[in-house]
Amino acid sequence: MYRLHTHCRACGLGKPDISTLKFSVAAGNQEVPQKLMEVLDLGLMPLANDFCSQDQERAGYAPLKLLWCPRCTLGQLSVVVNPEIIYRNHYPYVTSPSKTMKDHFASLVSDLKAECETDLVVEIGSNDGTLLEFMQQNGFSKTYGVEPAENLANAALKRGINTVNDFFSAEVAQDIERVAGLPDLIIARHVFCHIDDWTHAIAAIDQLCGKETVVAIEVPYFIDTVKNGEWDQIYHEHLSYMTVKAMQAALKGSHLHVSKVLRYPIHGGAIVMILRRDDSEFAKTPLPVEYLDKSDLNTFAARALDRIAVLKKTVNELIEAGNTVVGYGASAKATQWIQSCGFTRKHIKWICDTTMFKQYKCAPGSDIPIVDEGALTRELPDYAVCFAWNFMSEIVAKEKIFKAHGGRWINPNADIEVAPRG
Ligand code: TYD
């Protein structure tokens, strides 16, 4: 189901070979420890999107441990779960149709149009085609998606989005070039950190780039994750936790460089790294200066354990006092909270979610049912834990009836203050 991965995916630190040793000696820093540092060990966890009905076989548990590279600042997991198990058959994560996401797409696409021509765009990890459809409506004349999950690729095809149902690879890149030519833009939203073999992925991207092709890689920004204590972003799908410095290390040996970095508030803080070919005529923009050290990581880990303890205590106290507590948003992040707090349906009665692929299944590793979004208004529970905290302002604004009847929200990712039921 999984295998260990104990050397840095970006710069190779910890790889027992002579070239790595030469690299660190050449960097002149004999003090740098030659191993990845262990940051946070969350123990055995279920796969974050393994939503199953009662009678379905579950994928199982794998260790979830965050490591950190003191040389290039990449965060990464200590294991790689077989991607065929996570993504291939029925992957339930669909790109959110929310207003928050639509607003993000609008600013992202407008920023990208300022960077490149708008003839052909290729999206790696194109999900159900939501972004490509938006790009077609906003000036990109040809789109091409690559998506390994069959259910999502089929959903995209149904809405008329040209999609190849496969993992992105050198072979897929070759096919795209043959059929459609070299793209003006290659976009990869929240997928690069899901890829294990960066050498292969970067070579395949490199091969699909013309002289002025723009590559836009959107990832959660590890600096923000650490600063904001967003420990619930750590799950098996997120193999890596990205900084610009780490990306630069990963690009060594390719013909690409980071030419610009754009910042967005989506998903708790994300960056889009604009990559260009080294022979591009486009001028580079100054890149952000990043600060991240061992003590930041230690603080992050302590804060994570503290937040888990606080949510566990809060929910236990509320139910002991006779309140009903539910969850809102069966996000991958919800799985991390449920497992770490040891919640069952006695604690969280149900979680409501708009995603058809998740409804009427159980939250991974638990007996908590996922129900439709209307349940909040139908049942009017006392408290709702917003596991989709990245969409919280939109959700709170939408769920007026819950609030009007005295329902209270709990944001697990903030310093929890539980107001008494109104
Ligand atoms: P999301 O934060 O996008 O991702 P992840 O799974 O990577 O943590 O997940 C948000 C979940 O919340 C998703 O399953 C959809 C759900 N959701 C609702 O049910 N209602 C809403 O209004 C919104 C915005 C999201």
C-alpha cells in the first residue's frame, strides 16, 4: 500500500550517494545535518478521501509523518501511498463550485492572461474540468485536460472538456504535442505536491514547453501553512509541502526556472509559481525572500497537538452538556481532525457536504455519515464544526437559518472560543 521515502524529493538531501555529499560540501555548509528532520508524527491514519459505504472495503491505514529538509526547506511525508489506490478508480474530490473558488479562478486567469498567449492551455490534474471550462469562457481558445480518476475524467468529458484519463507522464506529454502542439500555458493546480517522482514530472513538463510556454504551478504555500498552524493540510495525498526555495532545488538540471511568484488567499494561503524556460525572453521578477527554520517547525508541531487537544475537549464538553454537534464540509482536513481527536458519530452526529461522491458514505476511518447540505437547516443542531474553514465566511453567510435559530460555528483551525447557544 505504501513505501518509505526518506530523502528530500527536491534537493536529494539524505540520499546516500556521492553526488549529494559533494553538493552539500560545495555549498560550504558543513553544519547542515545530512538527514531530514522529523516534525510531526500523526501515527497511522486512513486515506483522507477514502469515503466508503458501510459494506465497502476500505483502503486501510498508513503512517502519517511530516519531515522537513533543512537544506532546501521542503516539507514532505515519510511515505508514499500507491497513487493507483488513491486516485485511479473513484476519487471523490471535486473542484469546488463555490463563490470563493470562482473568485479565485477569476483573479488567477486574469493574472495568467497577462503572462502568456491564450491559444492552447493544458491542465495537469484537470479534475472534473471546472477550471478548463472557465478558461474557455474567458479567452483560452483550446483546452486539454489530463486526469487520472476515471469518474472525474468522465465528468469533464460529459461537459465537453477534452480530457485524457491518465496520470501525466512523458508519454502523455508526447501524445499531447502530437495531437495539439506545444501549449502556451501548462497549469497544475494543487497537484504538483501530490506527485512522487518530480524528476520524471519536471522532465515531462520541460518536454511540453515551447520557448515562451508558461508553466503555472499552484500549491498550498508551506510558509503560510506553518505560520497559520494549518496542520490539517497534512495528509497522504500531499506528499510535499512547498516553498519557492524547494522548487528551485527541484528544477536544478531542467531547462526551467521560477520566473515569478503570485500569492492568493485560497485554501489557507497558496502560491502560483510561474516557470519559464531558461532561454525565454521574458524578464524575471524578484522572488519572495522566505524565512523558515527548525524552531518554526517545532512551534508548528506543538500548536498542532494543542489544537487537536482543544477541539477534542471542546466537543466532549459540549456533548456531555447535552448539545448536538455536527460537522460541515467533509474535506480531507475533516479526516485529520476526526482521527486525531478520536471522534465517532457519538461526538459528531454527521457531516454535511455538497459533494455527490461523498454523500451517504462514512467519513474515512470512522462511522460518521456524510449527509446532504440541507441537513443543517432540517435538523438545526446546536453546534457545527466547520471542517471547510477555508470557505467559512461564504458558508456562514449562506447558512442563515442555522444562525438565526441560535446555532453556533466552531472553526477548528482558529483559537476556539465557544459561544453559548443563542
Ligand atoms: P476543500 O477544502 O476544497 O478540500 P480538501 O478536501 O482538500 O480539504 O473541501 C471542502 C469540502 O467542503 C468539499 O467536500 C465541499 C464542501 N463544501 C460544502 O459542502 N459546502 C460549501 O458551501 C463549500 C464551499 C464546500
